Amino acid sequence: MSEAVPPSGTAVRRAVPRINAAFADAGVTGRLHALDIDTGASVSVAATHLTPTSSLHKVCLLATLYREAAAGRLDRTRQIDIPAAERTPGLSGLAVMRDAVRMSLRDLATLVVAVSDSAAADVLWREVGFDAVNRTMAELGLTDTIAVHDMAAIREALRAHPDLTDPAALADISILNPARTNRSTARQMAELFAAVWREEVCAGEPAEELRALLGLQAWTHRMASGFPFDDVRVSGKTATLPTLRHEAGVVEYPDGGRYAVAVFTRAASAAAILPAADAVIGTAARIAVDALRSV
């Protein structure tokens, strides 16, 4: 992995306090890392703080799937039968389908990104394996990015705590403790996306396919909300847990500028609906990217 380079310039020096002010106004504690994929210039806010990743770790899973496929150790077009009774429960994708499904590994990967399909993700966790995912992250230099739980385990950990509205009660939940669950940092998640776009994860046609599917996410209320332009492409993946809202991805401008960004937030409130906490992810990402584009 290339080393991040602190950018210079008045706009960059002003970006960090502006980002912190945006987080404060939204009622969240925030972590951010934004990286110019081609120059290595970066903007960081508490970017090395370990944080639970939940669904964001699905990107680590898919990066490993495509790396293994590119190396010939796995066939991403292989079809799998997925009976209804064997699916992880969820709110979208395979979990809400009533009949048996037969699908390729790469089509499962598409559902994982497009609608954050936890049932599809758990099929891939079984096929790819935790060891392979953690080994891939280590090979990429992302040694703080570690997988511990699949989506079924995360769901069961939440179900074991019936009151998810009391922030004090959340302290005992393992999946909210980065020492006990899937974890990473804002810096390393941004670096993972940069590695995908630089073709350091895999190269050629598999890399093109991986980048394309990472652009299929249906949710636009977080990072993409900061870039409301027809000619700016935002690819990425969100994650949500009680008090936590994250997104990491890549912002691409028509002039060729490419910026990997990860924004992690923790709210004081455990409410499921906090529009300001969602929107500040886009606001903070935009401030950081604007600063990098001014260098």
C-alpha cells in the first residue's frame, strides 16, 4: 500500500475543523479518511481509531472473492443452490424471497452491494472463508481490518439484547466493541477502496467487474448525498448498527479525479432514524474531497 501524503494548501488546513464542526452539528462523533487515489494526498479525522464495521466488512469479503477468482482459486461464475430454509434472515434480497434460488457467486456479490443482502453475504462467507478474507487484508497491508462474525452472528448478537434504544444498555453488545467483532479504521477502509481502483486487489477484467458492482448500491442518503451531480459517480457500501452509521467508497469526477473516502459515525442517540447523522456522511466527504481537489 502507498503511504498517504498530507496535502498542503489553505483549503486543506481548513477542512479538518469544518469536518469536525459538521459532525458536532449532526450530534455524532466522526472518523474520516479521504485519499486522492492517484497522488496519495489525504485528509484525516481520527482515522486510525478502531471501529466495528458490520456490513462494511462485506467489501473485504468481495475483494477477497475477486482476488481469489483472479488467481484461479475460485470460479465466480459457479452456480449455487440456496434453499429458503438455509438463508440468514434479513430485510432485503434473498431473505425475503419465498422459493429456492440458484445463483452464481458473482450475482450473490451483486446483491451484497446493491441491497446489502446479508443472506447472500453469508453464502459467500461460507464459500470464501474468514481465513482467506483476513489473509487478503493482511497481504494488502490492512492489518487492523479483521473479520470475526458473519451477518447471522451479528443478527443473533442484536437479538440477544431486546432493548436497543437505551445507549447505556448497548455497552455490553459484542458487535459494538471493536475488540470483539469485525473491525477496521476509516483510513484502512479508504485504502481498501483505493486498492480496488488501483488494481492492487486484482487486475484486468475481474477488477473492472468488482468496481462496477461496487457502483450498484441503492442507498444514496449518505455519501452520495454530498455529491448531487449527474457527472460525479459515487461507488460504495454503507453499514448500520445501533448508534453507528458508516460508509466507504470512491468518488469519481469527470476530469479524472478519483477519491477514496471512508466516514464512520457514532451518534449519542440510539434512534433508528437520524437523518442528520446520515446526511453528515455526505457533508464530511464533500468537504474532504473539495479540499483534495484544491491542492
